[in-house]
Amino acid sequence: MQRVKVKICGLQEELHVRAAAEAGADYVGLVFAPSRRQVTAGQAVRLTSSLRDMPTRPVVVGVFVNETCQQVNALVEQCGLDMVQLSGDEGSDYCARVTRPIIRTIRVFPGATQSSLERRIQEFLQGEPLEALSFLLDTGGEEVYGGTGRAFDWRMAREVVASHPVIVAGGLDPFSVNELLGEMHPYGVDVSSGVERDGRKDSTLIRAFVRAVRKIEEESGHGISSNLS
């Protein structure tokens, strides 16, 4: 049994990257796509460099939306990224050309069903062979590719979460994550706006989010089974 992975996304400051690492987050996400949380290559280099002296270093994930594959791979090398999260319209053939393991975002829109989510996942699993592929479910919004800060119907996705390595995002914070983990057992959870105060990441909330996840695991008496090695 393996514990739930925790991803803190949309980080822009060394203070908060280090706070996430110290709290025990498994992933830190740096957004390269247009967003109020967007970072430049120079910022990303400084953020990844700030983790070098940490006793435990979280996996650094670069978040991209419809960027060219060549640019993604170049930024991976330049910025020292460990994984790539694709949150746009990239297909399985695109994924196969990325030089790092991939987290593929699937947007969940109103009216989505268990079957429609499963079909989207199978589109990638049946495409080009991918050695390391996990999925992130996030609430879809009009004209945006993520970061709505709203939750979708978690119960509808319970079977998908049980069958695939899925990270759940959307509307999570140190309180609602308890409700989520009471509903299902995902591979991981992802938070961004839920650990912000006045539009800026907050170290206290970051620590509280990680602590909430670990506490519910302790209370349940075990970790969560993983679909990834």
C-alpha cells in the first residue's frame, strides 16, 4: 500500500517551494502556460535550484498548455524538470515525443460520466506506447484549460480513480481534501488556489494541506494503493 501523493501547484516563490518540500509534498508544479501563476524559464531555474540542499526533494513538474513539443523538451533540460503535465489538447503521439514522464490532464465538464472519462483515458493508453503516464482530473471551464478552483462530482469518477493512476484536482483545500479522501482513494491530490491567501501561496496553508492528507491516512490505518510503480 502506498500513501496518497500530494502535488502543490502554481508555485512562484522559493519560500513556498521550500515550504512544500519541508511539509513532505511529493510534487511541486511550475506553470509555464499563460496564467497569473506563470513562471519564466529563469524563475523556474531558480526555483528548482532552491531545492538542491533539501533532505528530500519533491518531483518538479512543468505544466504546459499547447506548447510545441520541442519547446517543452528544451525547457525540461534548461529548468531541470522531472515530469511534464500536459493540460491542453495534446494527443498521444505528442505525449510519446516528450522526454519526461507525463501527467495528462483530463478536464471534467458538467454532464461528464464515468464512461466518458474512461474513454478519454483509453484514447491515451491505446495510442503510442508510453512508459510512464498518469492522469489528472480537473474541473473544466469555458475558455480556460484549468485552475478554475471548483470541484467536480468526485463520486462520478470513483471507478476511474480505482482503475488508473489518477490525481484529483479542483476545489481542494486543507478541509475539503478530507471529504475527497472519504469518497475515494486516488493516486494523488493536487492543490493550487486552495493553499493561497489573497492570491498568493501561503506556507501555513501548504503545510496544513499536506498534514490533512497524512492525518486521514493515519486515521484510516493504511496508505492508499498505487497504480504506478
